[in-house]
Amino acid sequence: MAEQLAPVAARLRGVYSVVQSVSQVILEIRREHETDVFATARNIVINWVKDRAGRPLPPQAWKGEGFELEEIGSQRTAAVNIDQPRYWAARLDDSDKEVPQRSWVTEVGIAERASDSVVLGARLLCVLRGEDTSFDPSIPRFVRTIVERIPSTYLEGRRIRLDPQIIRSEDEVDEIVALIENRARRLDVIMCALPEGSEDIATATVRTNQIHMRTLGAAHVAVITGPASFHLSDRIGKEFSVFRGAVRTYRSSFDTAQDEPFRHPLGLPKRIIEWPDGGSEGYERFLIRQTLLRSAAGHDVERQLPPFTEVRRIAAQLRLEAARDTGSSERELLALAEKEIKELRDSSEKDRATYQGLVDQYERERDQAREEAQQTQAASGHLRQRIRALEEQVKSSTKSVADAPIPTSLDGLEPWCRNQLSGVVDLHNRAIQGAKKSRYEDVTLIYKALLLLRDACVPMKRDGGLDKKAQFEMGCQQLGISQRA
């Protein structure tokens, strides 16, 4: 069926664009020394647009006013200005120089949030017609220029610079932990650990400066020294820490009580060096790609940075209301309304195919996810059957309550569970953390109860039968514990 539909899919790709969100940046620029950072940031973006527009920008562009550039030989470029509240937005469609029918759409918004700060947002989209080809995600170059020229630039409340932050002291560990545990954090925190005992950034397994520059504004990148890694382990636990040259990505909504360690991916040095697609540099590309794509994902991305078409619509409505309030004649109002309607209609037609392609892309990803989930369920069922067969074969050699080691302390609960219960009983990280913090008089009872779950409860639930139920009930009586459904 897929082979038969392939020509149809190829024809559809020629009609509708395939749109993929690539990256998104939201920066806060604070005023210092009475500087108009709004105009400074806008001029930086306009100069970036000028180098890609293909034709000289009109004079009103340099005054911060709205404009639209659609001359022959130019890239599709437009900007909108709103005086009150102070807002400037721009959009540039930059055709790919190497891949035919592929373009990069950059949308920028600059808003005066308060008397002392300005918010700048930038979103990058990849629009493709025809054959789908891979690409390396990126962020617009002007983001780096803004960070370089305006020192008072912040990302999620933290000042950012052109170099990654280096964590050396215990106080700096406390600061980065506060960021990791911040429930309002949306972006990833990439923590690169130096080898044990090292404080030289050159000894890192990956090129930390490269990762920082290519994710600037879309992630928090930090380098933690070997000695500081011990403080990090003390603060968030060894299972969530990072040390000895490893790299860990802390996702948003970090919670040691609820999360499993694998939710925050860890790259070990050996795995990074032996990465199948180019070693450590291949791992860097993988890490950067995943981080940037995640920055543009989520249900609130449009709330943080409204689409350019929405800003243009609001600006047109405000101009019409302003003309009405100043007492313009009906003829002038009608001419203004007709002009705005024509501009919005033209823009809507141009954007329809683009955003229809975005909807189609989401639907394809949804259908693919459903199919992969079904395949995973089928494969899981097959693997469960094989595991049961293997368990029956080695049942005679499986350790029971009688011969399994029973520790007298909960300090080694996690490795003990991994060795004794793996594949049969999964103990949630929250339960392990809770057990470590608790106080039990009879610690051995906990281990015996877990073994009873492995040897009697799981077979009873999985296979059924009165004999297995009776065996489980007898085990509960012997341990003096009650069973719950």
C-alpha cells in the first residue's frame, strides 16, 4: 500500500508545503544606562534582514516603520510596527541556496514589556516542497549579535553570554540546581561534566563552546568541574547527577521525587566517543538538533511569540481605529479599509499553503506515532511471551526468598532491586527515594516482601490459577503482611 501511494504523496508534496518548526528563541533585554534597547535590537534585526532580502530595503524600514518587499529578485520580506503598545515584527522568507524548493521562514517580534525591559522572540520554520531532505537545525545569526552587543540580555531570568557558564563552587552548584528545579523553566539545561578532578574546560568530552553557540537562546549550557560534580550529586542525588566527562540534558518540570533518571538523557563518555555518526561531533549534532527542535515544540509557543500574520491583522485593526478616532472622512476610511483587506487577503493566500502544510505535517506525525505505538505493543507482547518461556526454562536456577541476599540497610536498595528484580518487578524512583528517607525497624522485611512480589505475586497476576494465589497468600502470612488488590 505504501509503495502504491508513494506517487500520490509525491504529487501532494508539490501542492502543499511541508512545514517544520526548527527553533524558537525568547530573550529578555533589560535597559541599562538609559539605552533604547528596543531600537538597538530592532536595528540589529533589520541589518540582518538587509543582507538576505535580495533588494535594498525601503527608507521606512530604517525608521522602524512597516514595509513589504516583493520586487522581482527579492526575497519575500515584510515588517509591521505598532506604536502603542510598542511592538515591531518582521518576517523573511529565505530561499535555500542548495536545496531546490526549500526555504527558511524567520519570524521576529520585539515587544516593550515594561519601562525597563524588552522581549525579543524569533521563530525559524523550514518550508519544503518536493523531496524531503534532512537538515541541521539552527538559530538566526542576529541572536548571537544581540547577545554580543547588548550585555543585559537574559534567558529565562539568567544573564547569557557568548561563553557557557562554568560551575566551580558550591554556591554556583546551588544556582544551577535552582534553575534545573525551576518549574517555570521551559528550555533544556545541558550540563557537560569534566573528568574527575579536572577544572580545565578543554578536557570536556564534547566541544562545549560549539554546543553553547549553536543553541544560544534556545537552551542553557553549563560546564561543571570534577570537584563541583560531588556537590551536584549531594543536591539532587547520584542517579540524576552528571560527572566523569558525561553530558546530561535536564528537561523541564524536573522533579527527583516523580521523575525517572532516563527522562533526563545521559550521554556517557564512551558512548559519546563511539557515537555511530561521527563520534563526539556526531553526538554534538544529535544533541543540538534535539535541543533546538524541542525549543520550538509545545502548546504555548504561539502564545510566547504570535505568528506574523496575527500581528499584521492586529496592526491593521489599530490603524483603522486610529483613523476613525481622528475624524477621517468616510472616503479615507473606506480606502484604508480596502487597502488593509487587500493586504490581508494577499497575505492569507500566501500563508494558506504554508500553514496547511504545517497541519498536514502534524497529522502525519500523529498517524505515524499511532502506528509505531501499535507496533511497539505487538512487539512487547511477543517479547513478554519469550521472557515467560525463558523464565520457565531457568526457573530451577532462579533465586528464591531463601537464598537471595537480604541486606540490613536501605542504602543499597536500588542496585539490589536491579540485580534481583530486573525484568519482573519495577520499583519507581519515587519509591526508592521514599524508602531511603524513611525509618524502618525491620529493614529485612522490605526486601523479603519485594522477593515475594517477584516469586509469587507476579506469577499469580500474570498467569492466574488458584495454586498461585494460594502460594502468594501463604507467603504473605509467613511474612506477617496483608495483601491489597
